[in-house]
Amino acid sequence: MLKEFENYLLTEGKSKNTIQSYSRHIQLYFNWFNDSYGSQCNKLYRENILEYKAYLKNIKKDDAKTINAKLAAISKFNEFLINTNRQSDMVINKKDNIKIQQQYASPATVTKKDVEEFRQKELETLV
């Protein structure tokens, strides 16, 4: 089924890197599913997706970007299953992604010496 998924992505015009990445993520999901339930994954269920997301977050300690990449691959796989009549419903959506807090770098670098000099000047102006 993984080979068929790769061909599906190819017909959609996905890049070689995207196909490899999605394939790897789906294989990891299959491995997790097999380890967890002792059977092969033939269809996606919402409960399993939420459990996998919790596993990635709490057990594997993956960061939000990594989890979102894996969920994107599963979402595309879900689309593939629907288009090949193996599944009728979408069990994963964009709302399942983890919100990523953007960190902005401060253009200024303040050293301990700078802080001490500032405090001293403030102290001297108060007198």
C-alpha cells in the first residue's frame, strides 16, 4: 500500500523529497500501529490518530514542527485512502496540528556588565 501511496503522490506532482518524507512518516505510523495493536493498519481511525499524536508529543517528545509534519503526511495518506475507495471519511484535519509559538530574536544583546552600569547610573541620578 505504501508503494501505491508514493505513486499517488507522484501523480499529484509532489517532489522527490516530499514523497520520501511522507513515506517515511507513514512507515513510522504503521510501525507504531503494529507495535500498539499487533495488527496491520488498513484504515485510519480518528481515535488512533489522536493517540499517535499524544505518543509523539508525550513519549517521543517530538517538537511541534515534527509532529505537524507527521500529521500532514497522515492527512495526505487519508486523502489517498479516500481517493482509492478504501476509506470514506477524513479522520484528520488542520485543527489537529499543534500551534507553534513563533520566537523572535531580539536585535539587542545585553550583558551583565551593561546591566550593572545602567543600575549604577540610575543609582547615581537618584541621589
